[in-house]
Amino acid sequence: MSEEKSWREIPMGGLTWLHSVEYKTGEWRSFRPVVDHDKCTRCMQCVIYCPDIAIKYKPDVNMIEIILDHCKGCGVCAEECPVHAITMVKEKE
Ligand code: SF4
Ligand code: SF4
């Protein structure tokens, strides 16, 4: 059995110094979420579940919006949408 290392012995990991509003990470994405606004019931599940806080609700137009500068294409929103209003589409290469 290997001996456990202390935190001082573990190699330093990557760290972003700015929150994601200032640090655009969307270019990592290979798939992008596309919303069918006719199917969307504005339930906000995708807003809650997005790990990058890349979905916001726009009350002026009563729609959700994916912020592609920050969306990493993980697909969690598409998985969690109860009415399957989000489809993951491959980014153009
Ligand atoms: S694909 Fe992932 S990062 Fe992008 S909006 Fe959906 S949950 Fe958020
Ligand atoms: S989870 Fe689906 S139905 Fe709910 S707000 Fe998001 S896209 Fe619309």
C-alpha cells in the first residue's frame, strides 16, 4: 500500500486567479448547448445545475441565455433539462 502524501508533497495544480466573468474559458468547448426556446418552460433547472454559471435568465425577454464565453460544453444542462429543450451540438473544427 502506498504511503499517503501531505499537501506539501503534492504537485501544485492549476488555478485561475480571476472569476470566470473576467476569465473567458469557453474556447475549451468541443460541444455547445443549443436551446429550443419553444420547448423551454423557463423552469431554471439548467441555470441551477450549470457548474460554470454560464446560463442566465433574461427577464426582459423571458428567456434563458447560454454565455458561450464561459460554457465549457459539459452537457450537464442538457442532461438536467426536464423537457429536453437543450441539445449538445458539435463545434465546427
Ligand atoms: S454545457 Fe455545461 S457549462 Fe455549458 S451551459 Fe451547459 S451546463 Fe453550463
Ligand atoms: S432546464 Fe430546460 S426547460 Fe428549464 S429553463 Fe433550462 S432549457 Fe428551459
